[in-house]
Amino acid sequence: MSFNKKPFRNFRKREKTISIEEKIKNFVLRNSKNGYYTKVSTLTSKFEISEDRMWQIVGEILDEGLIESTHDEKSGEMKLCETGKTYVILNLDRERKRQKIKEIKKNKKQNFKKNKII
């Protein structure tokens, strides 16, 4: 019996899997670069880890100094961002909220005018 099977030429070595700590750190840094905070409460569901483990990881990441935390003014919830970007992201947040309010007001005026004409 002869075997005419081809060898696996395109077989690739697996890349090292990234630890959960690295995944969370990369996620927070990516959000910061895009202009958003990362709420700590979302990490448990996003990465499917326990709340205790999540707080351990957040503590370790904060100790490294790459990431800093702030607290939401209304809810008091902890938010994470890249070190030095707290106020930049805060200003972007405010600008997005202002823009959203302007859009809502604009849509209300347009709807009011349409209803008045009909």
C-alpha cells in the first residue's frame, strides 16, 4: 500500500495565547486611543471572568502605571483609560453629549414643523 498524501506545507505554528491580563490591558488602551473610557463593570462580562479576579487584574494594571482610573460623576462607577488621557477623553465625552443633544433638538424641531404643516 502506498500513501499519496501530501504533507502539511501550510501548517503554521500557533502564536502564544495572550493572557487575560494582557487582553484587558490592550482593550483599555485601544478604547483610550479611540477616545472612550472603559467601565470596570463591563470587563467581567466581556472577558467572562469573576468579579474578584477582575478586581485583581485591574489592581495589577493600575500598579504598572500604564492605565489610570477615574470615577463617573453621576454613578460613581470606576472607569479606566490610558495614563495622561483622562481630560482628553473627558472633553471628547462632553463634546459627544453636546452633539447628541443638538441632534435631538434638531429632530424635535423638524418633527414639530412636519406635524404643523399636516
